[in-house]
Amino acid sequence: MVAFLISRESRSMIPQLSYASTSTELSDKSRFEYFSRVVPPDNFQAQAIVEVVRALDWKYVSTVAVEGDYGEKTCTNP
């Protein structure tokens, strides 16, 4: 995670702007004070999926996710 390395190691207060980083961990301003993104975090995508499921009144839904922060957190966070 580049943002983590820059924030923790250099402490140089360099603003970072990402076009692809969607991890919710990067929303923690106490850790990533100078990080911003132009895409929404993963939890927004998960909320949109829930809204579609409810709107279509689906009774059964399965998820498939990869191991690690990206896949697991999207499927387990409320």
C-alpha cells in the first residue's frame, strides 16, 4: 500500500491523490492525513449492491470474494 509507506516512512506531508485506491482503510485521516481520492471507497459499492438487492426484492444472495482486505472487508462490514 503506497499511501501507507509514504505516510508512515517519509512524514514529508506530500499530498496524495488517487484515481483507483478504494480501500476503506485509506479514509482514516489520523493515518492518511494527506491522502485523497477521486473514486468512492469500497463500502459505497457494497451499499449500492444492497440497495439493488432490496429494490429487486431478492430473497437469496451469495457473495464471492478474494481473501484479503479488498474482498473480505466489503463482504463483512455492515
